[in-house]
Amino acid sequence: MSNDSQGLVKGEAAMMLAPSGSASSQGPPLSPSTASKAPELPDELVQAGWSKCWSRRENRPYYFNRFTNQSLWEVPVLGQHDVISDPLGLNAAPAEGGDSNLGNGQRKRRSSEEQGGGPNSFKRVEPTTPISPSTPGVKPWSSAPEDKQAQSATPTTPSPAPAPYRPAVIYWDLDVQTNAVIREQAPASHHLPPHPEIELQRAQLVTKLRQHYHELCHQREGIDPPRESFNRWLLERKVIDKGHDPLLPSDCDPVISPSMFREVMNDIPIRLSRIKYKEEARKLLFKYAEAAKKMIDSRNASPESRKVVKWNAEDTMNWLRRDHSASKEDYMDRLEHLRQQCGPHVAAVAKDSVEGICSKIYQLSAEYSRRLRQTHLKACASPPQSRLVYCYPVRLAIPSPPLPRVELHFENDMACLRFRGEMVKVNRGHFSKLELLYRYSCIDDPRFDKFLSRVWCLLKRYQVMFGSGANEGSGLQGALPVLVFQTLNRQFGVSFECFASPLNCYFKQFCSAFPDTDGFFGSRGPFLSFCPVSGSFEANPPFCEELMDAMVTHFEDLLDQSSEPLSFIVFVPEWRDPVTPALTRMEGSRFLRHQLSIPAYEHEYRSGSQHICKRDEMYYRAVHGTAVLFLQNDAGFAKWAPTPERLAELTAAYRASSTRISSLSSPGPAHISPGDRDSQQTSQPISEQRLRAPAITPPTCNVTCDHGGL
């Protein structure tokens, strides 16, 4: 072809988008302009999408079909087999000549030729967009004008759907089948189906409740609320809450939260932070003495308390003015002495005020919950749209109402869902995971009409649960490394997670906090309401003491009631100063078969914000030791005994995962308690502490499971 013709190609050729993600990612080759000369192909072939193009690499013409992305060297024959409906050409007529492996004598271009390796060639990689089955023929990207004209001219030409997005790195295995057996149960009658309007209102009310908590701490005690104390308050309340709202506590006894009360009292009169240098210790000691004196003067304290606090505070200030050569240890010893002398008196005068904070937050939460319930019932009272569908079982007693439209677009590797200006994000890998979980678990939406609305509700719920601070709440949703999950499944038959979410689960069967939003994605409901009779389970609960204590009670009840193989492998923080009641109870349990201790900074957790964080922030070092406890009944011990070989595999999986380069800082929970549990963990080798033999060898039989109330 002449240089003039090639220049015309470069200036006038148009790029068309490939309609199929399964076809070549290369865009259609440049074709010569046909404005100045008659077409070289019959009208039937042009209407079928064929055009004649020029290969600069081979310096010869070829023929390209814009509908099927098919490229041929020879002139195409009308009526040849469709590469979409019959990709192998089994129904095509045999060729009279040429290559017998290709129908109608057509020879496809080589893949190397399609790559366009010449200096004048280029390729355009189109991003793939996961779409729901309800729109199989919809293109995620806009088409060129000539492409639209061709589509209108050939309405019968099929347009294949884009291929689903395939994440490069997978942090889950949804093919593991469950071995957890339950008794058949009635649909949950007190849970209402999620609705974006209600979830948006719930998010606004929870944010408002957080602001009230912040203001009350400032106005009454002059302190910032303890970090993540509100999140732990939500967890602690859900252990005893009998209300209907899945997030906001509304029916709790006692009203005063022990978790919130304890954490606020620990920060009175000031919050004690970790000290590295002598000057910091000196300033902290001075601030504590000054704050204690100011508090005792401004509160209604007894004369004796006022005298003791003021004398100790003034004595400390005088000592600070006199002695400028003290070491950091001297300042810290003096601070501990001052806390012992003034702490009880300061706590006594602050007790009523802190209880008022806890009571006020709970009352506001109950009022918000009541208002949400009324609005939600009104939304669900509207009659559902009537249409002909295939019959399917119902999981929620109340059918889901028509849901409003949620917009979806992609920004680089993030899927962005917007409803009424409120946008939530999730990376494309986890968006694809949610689609798979929805396919496996949802039975009332075969056309994915409500998929985006339910994903928005799910993401908004956990966004509100996490909090708005940097890395806030992500430590409470941390997960085990993938290698550890694989080893638990391979060696101990684990197929179920007791504490997870659709965002951080490894298996497709799990328990989570919110059955209304998570049930469509595989959740079996809250674990404290889940009563298996047999199975092998992994439990990595959020690090809330009240929740862990309730978990142990539930474990022992289940193990005591079942004679079928039942096993729980529990991962909890090894807090020893002071020791948590849950850890003490499990170490003394008659169902404990073995215990491992993983030292601090020698193992990792998967970030609770893995669905939005960067890949290099996916794992973080644990700043505390982790205790791994095997709680099993006799039948479970006989089937999944923690033998030395299995334990060696588990420890090897931890060693392999600990070599990963993790984030510089840990987003784990900043739970500061007297004694500073996280900082005082001593490194010790992984040790085998207890291994008990089963009392009897039980028979093997099928099992079922009950559900109770949370």
C-alpha cells in the first residue's frame, strides 16, 4: 500500500471497543477510510460486521469482524459458523480446500500477528467490568457511533457479556464445603430486609451518636473519648441486647455498659500514654497532678478526699520543682505512687458523671433504634411489585420491598457505589468475591436486581461499624493468614468461621454480626445464636472481653450437649497482665485438648480493612501474643486430634506467613488497660502446654444443630 494510503489510515481510522472480555484484549486494527472509494466487500458481509483492513506488519490485507473480533486472511464466506455459539465449528460445513481444521477454508491469523508487534502498531487494553446476570448484553463502556449504527442494522447479532473480573491475588477459598450440621429452622421473623434509605439513616444516627459521645466526654470530664471505646461498646452491648436493631443497642440490662465505664474511668483525670523519654515522663507526671487537683476542687468531694488529693498533688509539684536530675524510672515510679494515692478518690468523684455518660449514650441509642424501626416497618409495609418469577424459598419472614437504584462505577481498582451522594468503596477483587457469595447464598434475587443495593447496605453497615478514623475498627475485624486457614482445613477439617463477615471471610460459610445484610452473602447469623451439633470450627473473635467471655460460655454449652464430633480452634490475644476471664476459663476447661502460644511480633493478621486497603497493607504484625486453644468433645478429639504432625503443619504455616513483609504500623486495637497488656507481652517460643486423651471413643453418626437467641 502506498504511503499516502497509510497516512490516510493513520488520520481517519477509528478505534472500536471489543464487545467481549473473552476475546482478544487488542482493539480492532486500523482500517482504511472508505469515504473516497467504494467498499471492497459485498453488502451482506459489511452488514454482518466484516471490513477489509491492512496489516502493516505483514504488508498484506486481512478481514476483521467488529462483532466477533474474528480476523481472517482470506475473504470471509457468508454463513460460516458463529465463533460464539459454535466456537469449535462442529456444525460448520467441511471445507473443500485449504486447512481441514478450519471451516469454510478460513485461516485465522496467528496470535503473534494479532499482537501487532510492528513499530506502527499498538493495542488498547480495555478494563473488564463485572456485571450482573440481569444485563447480559449491556456494554460497560460507550460504543463508537459506527458501532451503534452496525448494531441497529443487525439487531439479531448477539453481543456476548464481558468476562468476570479475575483478581490477581485471592484471599479466600469458597470451594470448601461445610461440615457444620444444624437443625432446620424457621425464617428469622424479627429481622427486616435491608434498605438503602434505612441504612443511610442508620449511618447518620450512628455518626450523630458518636458525636454525642465525644461531646459528653469533653464537657463532663475534659478528655477525648478512649480510642475505639465506642466500637467496643457496640460489641459489648450486642452480647446482651435483645432489641430489634442489628447495630444500635436498644434493650440491654444493665443500662450502664461495663466496657464503656471501664475505659472512660481509665482515662480520668488524663489519659496515660506510653512513655519513651524522660521529658515526656516529667510532663505526664505534672499533668496528672494538675488534673487530679483541678478535678477534686471542681467536684463535690468529701473533705478527706480533697485533703489527700491536694496534698499529694502539691507534694509532687514541689518535688518536680526541686529535683531536675531524676531519671525516667523515677518519674514513672512517682506517677504510679500518685495514681495509687489519688486514683480511688478521683474515681469516686467521677463515678456518677461517667455513669451519666454511659446512660445518656444508651438512651439515645434506644431512641434512635425505635425511630429506625418505625421507619423501616413503614418502608416494608408497601406492597411488593407483582411479577411472574420462578418460585423460591424465603429466608426472611418479611419480603424485601422494591429497592432504589444504586449507581456503580470503577476508579482504577476500586468499585464505587453511590446512593444519594453517599459513596462506599470496595476493591474489585472483593467486589467479585461478594458477587460469588451472592450467587451461592441469595435465593430471592435470581436476576441480581437487588445486588447493588444490598452491597451498598453491607458496605455502609461495616463502614459505620468501623468508625471514620484512620485504621479505626480494622483491628477488631482482623483475620488469620491464608496459609493458616489452608492448614486448618487440610489438617483439622475446619470449614466454618465463627466470627467473620462477607468482607474478611475465607470460607463461604461463616457467622457474622448482621444477619439482615450479611445473610444474602452467606452469613449464618450471630455466632451466639448459632448452635451446631457437629463440625470443625475456627474462632477468631473481636478482642472485646465481654464478647470473648460469652463465646466461651457458648462453646462449653455446645460441647457439653453434643455427643457428635465437635471441635473449636480458638485464637485469642494472650493478655496476661491482667489475664482475661475468657482465657482463664478456656485454660481450665475440661474440653481443652491442647494449647499453643504464638509470641508477639512473630506472626501476622490480615487487616480488617482488606477490602479497601492497599496490597502492601494487607498484613500487619501482631503486637501481642496469640493463644491457640483446641476445645473438643471426645468425638471431636478422636476425629480431629491435635497430633504432633498436625501441630507441626500449623506452626509451619505461621512461620511461612510471618516472613511476609507487613505494614510498618499495626492497625490493631489500641486497648490500653492498667498494666498495658500489649507492651508487656514477653516473647516466648511456641510451646505445647496440654494434650488430653479422650475419655471414650464415641460412635460416628450424623448430627444436627439448634439455633438460640443472642
